[in-house]
Amino acid sequence: MNLFPPDSTQSGNTTARTKRPGKPQDLPEPPAPGVASVTQLVNQLSEYLTPVELKKVKEAYRFSDEMHLGQVRKSGEPYISHPIAVAEICAEWKLDAQAIMAALLHDVIEDQDVKKEELIERFGPQVANLVDGLSKLEKIEFQSLVEAQAENFRKMLLAMASDVRVILIKLADRLHNMRTLGVMTPAKKRRIAGETMEVYVPIAHRLGLNNIYRELQDLAFSHLYPLRYRTLSKAVKAARGNRREVVKKILEAVKNTLSMGGIHAEVYGREKTLFGIYKKMRNKHLSFSQVLDVYGFRIVVDTVPNCYVALGTLHGLYKPMPGKFKDYIAIRKLNGYQSLHTTLIGPYGTPVEFQIRTQDMHRTAESGVAAHWLYKTGDQNMSDLQQRTHAWLQSLLDIQQQTGDSAEFLEHVKVDLFPDSVYVFTPKSKIIALPRGATALDFAYSIHTGIGDHTVAVKINNETQPLRTELHNGDIVEIVTDPDSRPSPTWLSYVRTGKARSAIRHHLRTINVNESVELGQELLAQALAARNIEPELPASTIDKLLAESSAKSMDELYADIGIGKRMPALVARHIFGLMDGGESDALPSNLPLSGDIDPVTIYGSEGVSVQLAPCCLPIPGDQITGQLRRDQGLVVHTCDCLPAKRLRVKEPDRWIAVQWGEELNRRFDCRIRLLINNEKGILARVAAEIGESDGNITYVGMDEDDENMMTQLRFTIQVKDRVHLAHLIRNLRRVAGVNRVERERA
């Protein structure tokens, strides 16, 4: 998904913009403009701002109105209506006067060439810094659109790291733009909605802004898939009428039961968002009629103990569904969310979800980090939420310091925006939250970069496990370090968090420079040999090469090849063009590609510059293809890998031909899945057969199916090639109790 394209509505969907007011002849004829009123905003602010603060806000409004004079939105409204609407949303959170002023002024730098120095002089440095953090970088020349988009995103997040009000204003800006997106073309609607779903919805969730999160998600859904949205909306309305009697019956029963138990509680029904229903239908391949828990109930009580008393009371009223209870009070979510979740079998056998929380938890759940301004109660939960938010924002600065460029920074941060999390414990019982799929090595880096860099072993629940072991809720993790240990390039293939990935890459770029130079030199020599060019290049060719590559020396060029920033086959092609005296492609620091270059030979031992994709784990004998990723080098996929096929559709120019080398003196990871009878000794027999077939087990996972009395085993094993794997699978199929064996793909 492209982020912040030049014509995006990041700061309002307008059809025309003027650098300064006073040139109406340059504007197209708009529809009859409406009148923008600031009365409602003033009334909102009068409730909590002082007269002095209100006066400053009015000054900011007058300045913004003057700057945007003559500018209109696509709807025909005066452009000033957009900053007013953004300020009104911020006022709902009761943000301070500086934030409201910044909301009113958030487009004047970007649209009207107002200098930051002028804002400092008029409104003070804090307001100017907020506005600057919200402004795009359109005046800077970038090498590519992707780089410009990533740099804009990095600027916004780093401004957010120093002042969280930046992202609150940005989310208010995006919310109003999404509310008024109807006047845009269908293509632009889809692009902006996609950007919202990919970037702003996860940020709102990460900051605990549940109301904004739900509204942005449903608005984006309505523009991304309008037909599905309308169809699902009609189905939910119909179901609302059909299930009204059931909902009423459950409400009355719950209220009566809690009242009889002496628990004072607010009980009300809630409806799942349309996107939440759609996602469940899509992920679980269900029809709408099969999604039974469209409605849920929320119970708000006065104290934490009463949350658990209410839970017990409900479990006495309706039978709980096994495995459907979650205690987010004892272990809160990353964004500070706390509640008890339980699913019960209601009347007529319908599953019903209940959320039980206190009033303070409810405030935090709905308003997240904005609750700091909304409810200044000094509550401990609020201060804890602020600390968690600050820690996450600080981690953005840590990633920034260790990241090579904007695109890499964006990649790392987006990984950390995924909402699914696992919660594990240190040996001293401190809770650490990590993204789902995180490994023991991610845990080490989450404690401290120095611990991650020197990790040599890990104990999970007092048992030694590989560093690549995926963590699960409740695991107790202990890290063993050695001061002489250093990060390995292979670590990049199984770390999950942005912090770990950026720290490893930073180490490989700085500490292993000599190794990268040697590796790059070897790879370039191999690529030159394929074109019958001697590795010792003439001085004149080297001078031209360095001049066109922007590299200061051949060592720097070799290092870029070694870490994957430049591909050796493409550099060799460029050298061939220089020596031939003909025209050659520009040396690819941004990796422009062509389909006619020789296939790159893969040996599996190239280190950082070549990675075997973890989604499909190619092994020798597989048909393979290569994707060039900036600062990751070449990522090798199997030709039938579904994620690779999707990526190839999006970026067809970033793929090149690759082939396996002749002599491969190493083993390769491969995943297999077995369906076995749940009987005594079966795991030992399977493991013994893998060993006898000359396979090495690096990971074992197990999923039980109580109904069918079957067990699904997942192994990651190391094999020589596809022939070796086929031999191993044949042997496993002969093991008593094994019903099915297959290679597992993403």
C-alpha cells in the first residue's frame, strides 16, 4: 500500500490550492460555497479553557481563516471548515489550547507557504512544532515516490514520539477527511481508504482510541468494498429485528441476576462493527447466518472485585463456552485495555459475548491515551497507560537511530503496529508484551539491545529451546548471554519485532563492515565472471563506476553489495556497459530492474545479501524466483509461493531470475506437517524416523483435535535438498500411526 502519495488527502480533500490568498482567477469554478461557522467550537472550548487561552485560539482561527481565504474543498465548502472540524474533534477529547491552535493551523505551512518562524513569532514554539510535525515534506526532492511517502510517515511518527498530541491531531484530521470522502473519485476513495486501514487504524488501536479506531475502520471498509459494506449493512439491520426479542430477554435476565447478587452495574447491548463481522466471515469462511455473535453485552461495575463477582454470577446464569474466557484485567493489552471477556451459551443455544469492566477501565477502553486529557483524575491506570504509550513512542526513536533509511524505518514500525499480542514473563515475573509470532530472540531485544546482541541461549519454562522458538501466552523466558557473542545474519529470518530487526541490521552494517566488504567482493567477482570480465577493473572504469554510483570507494560499493543494498548481477551489468563503451543503466542504489539479466546463482551461504523467504522456505530442487528488497538484498521464494505471487502482482519490476548452484554444502530448513493418531509413543517413533532419514529437527509444534482423537504435528527440519525431503516423507508415511504427511507452505 502506498503511503502519503502527493495527491493524497492527508490534509484535506481539495480540488485547488493557492500559495497565498488573493488569486481567485487561478481557481476553477467551485459549487456555491457554504459558510464555515466557528460558534460550535467556541462553545465546546468555553467549557474547559480559560478566557486567556480562548483568546489565543481565536487568534489562531483568524490567522488560519486569512491564510485559507479563497481556498475551497471539493464539496464547495470554504477550506477553513476542515481545520474547524478537526479542532472540534480535538475539543471532544478536551485537548489543551496549544493542540486546538495547531489543529486550526495544521495546513498553513503545507498549503500556504507560511514559515515555521512566523508561527513561532505569532503563537509560540510549541504550537509551531506541532504544526510542523503535521506538515508533509513536499518541498524536498526524493529519488522515488516510495521514499517520499516513507519519509513523510517517519517525520510524523518521530514528531509523535516527542509529543503525542501530533498523532491525536493527525487522527482527527484523517477522521474528518474520511467522513467527507464521498465527493472523491472511486479510485481516490479506495487509495485513501486503503492507506487509512493500513496505517491510521492500527495507530488508533495501538493508542487505545477505540471510538476513533472503530469509526475509521468502518469508514475505510465502506469505501474499499462499497458493495460488501451495503450488503452486510442490510443483513445486520434485518438480523437486528429478528434478534430483538433474544437481546431483550438476555438483558432482563442479566440485570435481574446481578441485582439479586447485590451488584450495581450498567448493562447494555453492543453491536459488532461491520468490518469486524466481515473479517470473521472472511477468515473463518462463514456465511452471515453462521456468525452468531453479532451482538454482545457490556457490563460496567464500580470496583475490580465486582468484575469477578459479576463473572461468577453470569456463569451461574448461562453455561460458559470452554476456552472462551480471557482476563485482560490481570494482564492488560498493549494499549492499556482492561476487561474480562467471556462467551456464554444464551437462550436458544446462541453464543453471547460479555465484556465486564469498571468505569475507569471503560473510559480507557473508549478514549485510550486521550483519556489523559478527558479525565484528569490521577487514576493509576491512566498514568500506567501514559507510561506504556511513552515507552512505545521511545522505541520509535530507538528504531530511528538504528535504521538505514525511511523505507526500512516504515517497515519496522508497521510490524509493531499489528494489534495481536502475546504476553510472556521474565524470571522475576515482569510481564512483557510482544507481537504474535515473536520469538525468544525478540524477547531478548525487547529487554535491551545489548542483551539481544549477546544472546547465546534461551530457557522457556525452564527448558532450553532454540532462539527461533515462537513464544506463547504465559511462557516464562530466561535469556543466557555471552559478552563475546554477536548477532548472526540468520537471525533476520526469524525475528518478528521492528526493534530486533533494526538492531540486528544496525550491528551488521557497523560491526561487520569488513565481512560485508569481503562478501560483496566475492559476489561481484562471481557476477563479473558470468560476463567473462576479470575482477581486476581498469582505473578508468572504477572512476566512472564510483562517479555514477555515489559510492566514495570500492570498499563502500562492496559493503553495499554484501548487505544487500545493491545486487552484484546488476552492478556487473552496469560495469559491462561501461567497459563496452555503450549506454548502461544507472547503477542501482534504488534497484531498477530488467528481466534480461543472467540468473543469480544461489548457494544458501551468502549471508545478509541473500535470504530464503520464511513463508515458503525454498530448498534446492525447488523452482525459485528472487525479489529484490531495499536493504534486505535478494529474498528467494519458491515459484508457487502464494505470498510471492501477490507481491509480484504489486511490484513486478522487483523480481529477477535465480537458480541453485551446483555444489551446496549446507542444509536447508523446511516445514512438514503430519496428521497422527493420538497414541502412546507416536512422537518418539516419528522423531526417530526423521533422525534415521538423516534429517535434523529444529522445531516441533503440536495441535490437538479432541473430537477426532487426532493430533497434528508440525516440524521444521533441515534437509539437503528436495530429493532428501521426498525420501524422508516416504519413510514417515510408513510409520505406524501416521495418517498423512505433507510439506507445509505459508
